[in-house]
Amino acid sequence: MRPLDDVTVIEVDSWMAAPSACAILADLGATVVKVEPIGGDPMRNQSRTPKIDDGPRKTYDYHFDVANRGKQSIMVDLGSEQGTALLHKLCADADVFVCNLLTRRQERFGLDPDTLHQVNPTLVHATITGFGTTGPEAWRPGYDVTAFFARSGLYYGMREGPEGVPPMARTAQGDYTTGLALFGAVVAALRLAERSGEGQVVETSLYETAVWTLATDYSVTAQDRAPFRPRQRDQQIIATANRFMCGDGLWIVTNMPLESSWPGFAEALGHPEWVEQERFIDMRNRFRNMPELIALMDEAFATKTRAEWGAHFDEHNIVWGPVMGFDEVVNDPQAEAIGLFPRISNDEIGEYATVSNPINFRSAEAEPTTGAPRRGEHTRDVLAAAGFDADEVSQLIKDGVVG
């Protein structure tokens, strides 16, 4: 059993945020029909990567695959009246409609909530945008690097000190986070639609999701409106919650935020004498002398490798984490134990690893089953299921309404 195996989703979107939400819906059993423009989602084939196995060398677009796995694909010309009518017919029998179009484009193509609720009064209409659908900048397009990381303050807060260069986020990190937010909104809206018998309209944006991830900081800044001060390693408030380079050049993170943690931490570093020294005796004094203390702690960390410190900290009940490379994570026994990289297959390249969604059920399936569809792969099947006969489908293809 899959939790959403009786749910049908129609999506009109591109890139990563909204498609990733629909990929999770598909993982949980929903029938997801991806409506692409004639020619396909522009994200297709942006990042083809070699697959090396026992057979011939092949390339595959894993970036597109992970956000579009388990779906059906149909290509539709939404700029035509026939294309709009066809999409309305698909939505008439669907449970959810997902898109990442700005409001003006939704209205242009007849995909706005008011129009689609005339077609299907119980439909859940879900939208992802960069900055929301209201306000002075609702018109502005946004990628995650601009709306999620830059505009939200996340880049600013992650700088190493006031003069630090904003770090570069990893590909689509904000998109996938926002996709999780939309997924939650869709599931909640489905529940409400079932109870009320009325259609629902939900939305989220890259901007507001990013601010939510900074809720601890903004819970204060929303009150005092004061500027935030990025801190360097030797300016942190808590010495036992920091990042340190070990003797082998690898990094480790510690997080022991309570004052009561200091004596055990100092002992674990081999310097119990720090506890009695006036300059480090309490949190206030440690903060005043933080540059000196961090320099001493760096010297201590340089005496062991990351693996040695990890084992040592486990013995001393220190909360720590290794700063791992991507290649280390995919080989991590803990990642293997919790199924972070399940294997699926498709006709193009056979079996390969993908990335698991972070939702687990004890008694239901929620894992990916198949890869992303080829563009327009299911056009005939989707239209047949919607009631079009073979001749009608052939004519729609001939007229360029579908592909």
C-alpha cells in the first residue's frame, strides 16, 4: 500500500522546486502527470552525467531524474485554445493541480484557481513562486539562489564575519526545501478538501520557506529589527559549538551549547586545567577571550585525525559530527542503513542509485520506483485515459496541440 495511491496530480512546472514536490507525491503512490511544453521541460538535458558500469559508457540527466521520477509525461501547447481545453479536461478528473507559474501567466493560460475551480470545484490548486502571489514584487521571477538564499538573509548570515564573502549554495538546495513545504501544504489541503467537499488553494514561495528555515534568528530580529552580525570562528559566543580542523586536514563540528558542558569538553581535549583558569572559567570570560581560546583549541585538534577525535569524543559523550564530502556520504554505513540512496531502473540506462525522500512509514511504501519519463512518453496513454480515441489523439498530434 502507498499512502497516495488514489490521488491524481496534474503539474505544469519546470526546474526543481515544484517538480520535486510532485516527485515526493509520486513516491507516495500518486499518479502524477507532468504537462510539459512542446519540446519538453527546459530543465531536461541541462546536466547529463556519465554512467560507468560493466556495459558501454552512457550519459544520463540525473538532476532532472531525481525531481521527476515516477511521473507520466505529456507535451501540450498551452498557448492554443485546444491545449487549454485539453488541460482543463485533465484537471476535471484530478485531485491536485501544481504549478510554478506567476499569477499573470496562470491567468493567461486559464490555470488560475478561479478558472480551474469552475472546471473542478474540489481541486487542490498549489503554487510555488519566488516571492509570493501578492505584494509589490509578486511579479518577480526567482531562482533559489536569488529568492531563497540571497533575499532571505541566508547568504548574509552564513558569511564568515562582517567582511566574509557570501558562500555559494549547492544546486537546487533551496528548491528541494521549498518543494517539501509545498508537499506538506498539498497533503494538508487534500485532507481539508475531503472533509469540506470544497476545493482548496495553497501556495508557498522560495522566499518565505527560506525565512522559515531561519525562524530562530528571525524570532528575535522580527522584534528588535537590529542588524545581524555574522561571526568568524574566533568570535562565536559558545566555544564548544564550533568547527575545527583536525590533524589530517579534515574538519569536525562540535555542539555542546550548555555551560555545564565545558568541563567535560575541556577534559576531552586534554586540557582540564582550562576549567580553573580565570580567563576561561565561565561563558562570559570565554567569550571575552575567544580568539585566544580558539587558537588553543585549534592546536589541540591538530594532534589527532578526524577519525581519532570522533572515537575519542564518543568515549567522552561529546556531541560531534564530521564535515563529510559528498563521496563520503554515499559510502556512509549509516546512509546505507536508512536507505538514503535506493536503486531504481529505467529502460535507458538500467539500474542506478537515486536519492530517497526524507519521509518514512512503518507500514506503507514511500520509496521511488521508476525514473523520470521521456518527454511526451505518456501522451497517448494519458489522453486515452481522459476519453480521447486514437483518431482524436492522432489529430491533436498532427495539429501540434500535443507532442
